[in-house]
Amino acid sequence: MRSIDVHGLNTKEALEQIKKFIDRCYKDKESRIEVIHGCNNGTNIKHRVLKMSAEKTHPAIKEVRENILNPGKTIIILKMSSI
């Protein structure tokens, strides 16, 4: 599973990087990716990623799961790429 670490980025910067990462992974036919955002300052980023899934604002996202064992990470399940 590939991952992206967005520690130290503000929410806007982090979301831009996450969207680009999702696009790359989708094209590479990855099925799962991990976003490392941290627990304290990363909470807003985590909620925004969850919102992207709920509102279906990114076409490659199939599902977003909170990492129960590590709240500083979020798992994104991608749709199967037809590219």
C-alpha cells in the first residue's frame, strides 16, 4: 500500500497533495492508499478526506476508512482504474 505523509502542511496544501496522489495511484491501478496526517493538527485534514468520500467529490475514491488502530492515518480505497 502506498502512502502520503502530509504532516506540516496546512489543510489546503494537504488536500491538493492528496488529490494529486490519488490521481497518480489510480492511474497506477493501486487499490488502497494511506494518508498520514497526524492526530492533533491532522484531524481537520482527516475530516476533509472523509468528506471527499461522503460527497463523492473525487471520482477515483470508492471508500474512505478511519484507521482504528492509528487515528493519525486514514485509508482510501480506490475504484478500479479503467485506464
